[in-house]
Amino acid sequence: MVARDGTADERALAAVRELLRRLEVSTGGVIRFETDAARFDPQAAGAPELAAFNAALVLARRFEPRLTLARDREGLDARLKRLEAAMADAVDAATRTRDVLASALAEANFEMPAANRTAIAEYIALAESGAAAMLEAAADRSYLASAVQIAGAYETIAAACESIPRMRSMREFLAATGLRAVPDEAGLSESVSRESAVASLETECELLRVELGPRILTGPPRSLDGLEARFQKFKWTYVQCYLSAHARWCVKMERLELAAGDARRYFDALTRLNAIAALGPPEGEHLGARVAELSARVVRCELKDAIAPETTPRCSSCGFQLGAASPQAELEDAMEGIRRALEIKLAALSHSMIARLIHIHDREHRLEGFLKITQAAQTDALVRVLDEKLARYLAQVLDENETADAGSLGCADFARDGAKKRARGEGMATSANLAPNRFPRGKGNNRG
């Protein structure tokens, strides 16, 4: 203890106090001078290192977030080991980040921006310097602020790189919906509200696909949380809209499947009549390919309500796409063409000269009912009874007598010409007896 005797030399006392203060500083607090008393403090050994570590803790936590203040030498050594290991791992992680980012950009023929490449390189250099060198340099407050900024710039880039798989997943979902922002197609007759909903989804889908593309990695680093929130909102709206539209589509496809079957049966009957030379040249031959094409677009769904558009954007059974147009109107047009061709053939069959030939030469009496159908111009009934066997027999009856009754061909030509005129609207407009529920006269709702 410093002497307090009033007789002591005051100047000597002041010198001793100053010496003890310097000793405290030079020993790093191992020798402490408090209230005019000097004491030994073994716990204070390494105090400058503790102070340096704690001062740079804000930077050290960029590498190891779980680090806390060091209060003794033993705790400091443990923390320095953890920091050293974390910085070594950071070098490896930054190298992977650089490679993954470069690969993702190369897929879209983009190069990594120079600013991003520089930020990664500076972060790798900082991590490679090691814990001791970094803490020593951090004593300079300007260096510490610069190092913290370098670490922050890299962390933003690393976060964007980590989001690449999520971005790819979102892009794949958007692509799987098949939605494209295109002008409205002519002839669609859906409710205004639903058309507006589908158009909005198409537009938002296109925007999200662009914003989630690799180009986003070429711009300034930014958080993707807002973009992901937009995607989730789009996805929820899409799922609700798809479920209701798919249910309506399934009902429509069941109805069109019957209509497509009718069209094929009608064309089969027309094909059989076209094969009979006595009835004149073939009519509507091109319609077969058209019916086949349209029938292929009528796909009945096997899943019905058992779909999950939140994971599989489009039904795996029928492949329905939101906003798709059904082939209903085109199928109606094709059926109308087949019916007109059948009317021409039916009119030729019902002509008096052809009817007389059938009466005379129908030795097996198989065509009496058929003749009544043709004379009554019942197209639907004709399709039902005219199978392959009956068509062959009819052709045989007419062909056997073609030479004997040469004049009948002229009459058949006359009848065919008259039938064509009537099929254009001069008397045959109401001759066909069609299934009204499958082919209504007006154009129906044909968009899903």
C-alpha cells in the first residue's frame, strides 16, 4: 500500500502512483492499482487480447454467429479456435457459392457481374486471413467497418445463391401450368368475370417467369422474399381457379365424347354410301380426317376430382390447361358438313328411278325398310340401319342392273344435282333428324 504519512515526500508519492498506473497498463491489468493500493490479479492475464476480441465480435459473428464475449483467457482460446474453424469453412462455402452462381448464369448464357465476382473474392480473402490477423487488423476502426461491409455484401449474394433451387422450382411450376399471356381468341363465350380471372393469371404467370429467371442473379443482390410471396399468392389463386374449371371441363368432355362418336358413325355411313358408284361421286371425303383430329382432342378424364394442382399444375389424366378451348364448335361444323353430304346421298337413294330399281331387284327383300327410311329423308335412322352388310347388298343390287338400266344413272345424276340444291337451303334444311342435345343449333360454350 502506498504510504499515507503526512511527513512523506509528496513528490515521491506522486511518482510512485504514476509508476503503478503505468505498470497496470503495461501488464494488461495483471498488476492493478486501485484506491492507492497495488495488487496482483491473475485473472486479468491476456486482457489486451480479450479487449481486441470483444471489440471485433461484430465481425467475428459474421463467420460464427454463436460467439459471445470472452471474459477470461481460457474462454478466449476456445472462441478463437471456433472462429478459426468457421473462417476456414467460410472459404469453402464462398468457393461453392461462386461456382454454383456461375453455373446457373451459364445455363442462360449470362456472365457473373463484375461487382458480384469482386464481392466474393474480397470475402474469400478476408476469411483466408485467419482469426488472429483479422482481429489484429480490426483494431483499426476503419478496417473493421470495411470488413463488416465486405461480409454483408457476400451474405446477400450467398442468400440469392441458396435460393436458386427454390427459384427453379417456382419456374418449373409456372411452366407446367402452360399459361401464356396472349390476345383473346375469337369466338369464345365465357363469363366476363372468369375470362378476366384467367387473363390475370396468364399475365401474372408471364411476369413471374421473367422475374424468377436467371437474369435476376445478374442484377444487384436483393431479397427474394417479396417475389416468393407473389408466387405463393399466384399459386393459391391458380389452384382454386383450376379446380372449378377442371370440373366443368370433365362434364363437357363426357358430352363431347358422345358427340364425337355420333360424328364418326355418320361419317362411316357416308363412306359406305360413297362406295356405291350408282349414287354418284363421293361427297365429304375430307371430313373423315377432320373428325379424327377433333376426336383426338376429346379426352375423358379418369381422375375427375382426384387432382392436386398445387403439386401437379395440370391434370395428369386429361392434361386440361386453364383457359383451353374445347373442340365443340369445330365438331359441330364437321357434323354439319357430314349431314349435308348424307342428305345428297339420301336424296339420290330416294329418287323414283333408284327406288324402282331397288323394288325390282331386291330379291332377298332386305331393302324394303331401308327404302322407306330414304323416302322419308330420315338421316339419323339411315345411319343406324346402314351397316357394312346392308351397304354391300345395296351396292350389289344397283351394280348388277347398271348395264340393263343405263338410263337410271342419268336419273341418279339428276337426283343428285337436285339434292345438292336442296342441301343448300332449297327444301332440305329440315330433313335431318339429329340428336338435339349433342349438337344444338347455336354455337355452345367451348372454353374450359
